[in-house]
Amino acid sequence: MDGSFDQFGATPPASPVVLSVPHAGRDYPAILASVRRVPAGALVVLEDRHVDAVAQGARGDQAMLVQRRARAWIDLNRGEDERDALVDEGVRPQGQAQASAKLRSGLGLVPRRGGVAGDLWRRRFTAAEVEARIVGDHRPYHRALASALAAAHARFGIAVLLDIHSMPPLGTGARVVLGDRFGKSADSRFVARLEAEAAMMGIGCARNSPYAGGHILARHAAPDRGIHGVQIEFDRSLYLDAALDRPGPGLRHTVALLQNMIAAVEDEALNGGAVRSETALAAE
């Protein structure tokens, strides 16, 4: 167990599926209270509120990482280079690649804005402060996630990362969004199995819109090497109360949905290729 996240699962791994929950953390280091210029609730808006309860309930024997440090402190789904000069004194703009849309909107490695609250902080953070978060929180999570995926791949010849998030209601009918970076992070057969599980439970599902997956998939998924990754966004109204604050009456149903998704992806990883090969041979 690291200081900023919890890690679950046996060694060697019991499943090719690895779960990641990077945005549900509710640990707010004390310094944030002294530098925030908004009410504490404006920081909570950044959380994937209690989606860790869904993941914890659904997990069987799969490896899983759950971040405890709040996203307002550091965002694990952003790269180390996605640093915002408006909130981070350590940024050297001339050394940065073109800023992403998320970074321009204030949702960089250290978030600058949250919801409609505007700027979150009274001052910029020093280079040393941000580097300490990178070294102490960001890198350990990614090292552990890479290790878990490598161990799963070593044992099963394949690994599938399910990166678990939540989203505000979209108002489009889609209550689950699956992101595979437009086909770059996973074989389509895994996304199809996930879509089928949502459909069987009567849950509307979208692919890559408006969430296609971020740094975690870009960094860890490598389908050509047998490491697949899909980001799953659950509508918070599926499992929270009416205020979208605490686990609500839909939690059990959402846990069951994720359990079915995990089982389907695990089955596809272990058996899908063999099933398709046998079907193809029979058709020849």
C-alpha cells in the first residue's frame, strides 16, 4: 500500500483484468484549505463522487488501484507535461507541447478550475510543491498500474485495463460512456462486450463521446502488445442519491452492471480468441 492509493489483488494475478479508480479520492491535504479561494464544495465537484464504492462492490479477485488523494491535489489522468502556467510556477512554456483542450480549460495536472466556481486557488503553487506531488503521488500510481498490467500480461498473455470514472448526467440518454481513444487503446471486441452488457441491463451507452479516455489509457494501453484499455464513465445518477452526493438506491444495480462488464471482458480476454478461431475453422 502506498501513501496515496490502495492496491488490491493477489500475486501472481488471478485475472487478466486490472481496475483503476483514479478520480474518487477524498483525501484533501491540509494546505489546500489554506490556499483555496472557493468553498470546499467547489473542490468536491472535481471528484468522481463515490465511484470507488461501485468498483469495490464489483471487484472479485482482479487487481485494482484506488487513488485516495483528491483530484484537486493532482490529476492522475493528466500527463506530467500538462502543467498550467496560471497555477504552477514551475511551467516553462517554451518547453511545452501545444496545450490540450483540458489544460486550456483549467483541468491540467493540477486543476485550476472546478465546475462553475472559477479559479480555485489564491496563489500559484511553487515548482517544488508541484514536483513533490508528481514524485509522491503521480509516479507511484502509474508505476504500480504498469506493474499490475505487466504481471497480468505475463501470466495470461493479455491484460485489459478498465479505468473507472463517473460523469454528471448528460441528458442524451447515454448513462455509460466507453472510451477507447477512438480505437487506439483497445480491440473493438472488448468495447462491444461492454456495450452488450449495458444493453442487457437497459442502460444507454455511448462510445468516445464526450469522453474518449485520457492520459491513463494513452500511457498504459498498447493493444499491439496485448495490453488493452477502456475508460468507463458511469452517470452519477445511476448510483448516487438525488443530490448526487452520497451512495443511493441505484448503487446495487450499478455494481451488478460493472460486475457483468468485468466478467464479460475477462471471458473475452481468456476465451474470445479461441471461440472466434473455432468459428472461422468451421466456416472454411
